[in-house]
Amino acid sequence: MVGDFISESWAISSGISSVKADVSLKGELQAAADATVARYGRIHILVNNAGVGGGGTYGEWTDAGWNWVLGVNLMSVIWGFEIFGPLIEAHGEGGQVVSTASVAGLITGPSPAYDVSKYGVVALSEGMRNVLAPRKIGVSVLCPGVIRTQIMNSRRNVPQRFAGAVGNPPPTEGPRAEFIRALQGRINNGIDPLYVGELVREAIENDWPYIFTDTEHEPFIDRRFAAIKQGFDRIRGRTPRR
């Protein structure tokens, strides 16, 4: 489990304006897009950046927990492409979509719903990059490591419709509580979000497909792809039955 960002929808032009929206509700995301177009006329850059942790581990998860985490972390990104993509495409000047996944979108951790949502963001970004490139829209996926954010306090943002249904709060004693405290300590001393913002700006200017914040998790990603390659090696030379 790694750092992530929790944000509202932002539109930036000659000034800065914010629109409050629950991005897990498609209608509110559409309203944010409408307000942005009404104020600025054209949209060139979309940053799908809202994210929450949670959902519970195996044996503890609930439908509401999955719906909340997938709604914020994955469905909002899908709707971001669906709603804002045509708006960027319409003016013909090109643009960029950046979606925040995580290194947990490439290697799994202890939070299944979070991992699934972030794997989905990576897959969606990779596929949409090929689709939107001919339309002069670049697509980048941000896979941050441990960033100094409020990701561990995600439960403060649980919508009223899910109140009391997303699972039990984190334990205060036992091995899992010790793990959570250690992770919180790492996040408290994590990478500066402003540095991540600088990387994102550079990625937009140069149309990077992947944005990483550090090399800490690179060996784990290498091992994952080595295991995948090994799976192919096991069947190499065999002729599939038809």
C-alpha cells in the first residue's frame, strides 16, 4: 500500500478555480466538467487524481467498501476519460490525460480493493494511450511510491451513503496495527508531493507513458515480470491442442 492523493476537481487557466465534487458519482463529475467549460471554454489537461485507501483485507471486506474504493479510484478515472476526453478532442489543439495509479497497480500489497483499482487504472491508461494518440491526446499513468499524503486518513471522506458499511476501522493492537503504524511512519517521511507535481509537469510536456517517483519498488516489479516470463517458459515448445 502506498501514498496517494485526495483532491477535488481543479481547472487551471489564467487563474485557479475549484469545483467541489464527489468523483465516485458520475453526475457530479459531469457537473464539474460543465462548470469548467463554462468558465474557461476549453480543456487541455485532465488529471485524474482522486484516491482513497481502504476496502478491508480478506475476510473483512464488504460490498460497500469495494464500491467506495472502486468508485473513487477506478470509476472516476473511467468517467474522466468518458466526460473530459471529448472536450479535449473537440478543440483540435491536443492535450494530455494523467491518471494517478500507484506502484500497487504493478505489484500487489495488503489491500485488495486498492490494488485492484490501481491495476485497473494502469490497464485503462495503457489502452487509452493507443486509442487517443491519433487524436492528439497523450495519456500518462502516474505510479507513485510512498508519498507524504493523507491516504491513511481516507475514512474521513467516506460518503454518507456508505457510512457504517465500509468495514471496521483499522485495529489498534496486534500485528496488523503494528504494520499500519510502521506504514504511517513511512508516509509521514515520504516523498514531497511538490516533487511529484514537478514530475507530472515534465511528463505532460514530454508525453511520458509512465511516471514513477523513485526506484524503491523497481526490484519487486522486475520479479513480477520475471515470474510472468517464467510462466511462458514452462509451456515453451508445447503445441496447444485445437
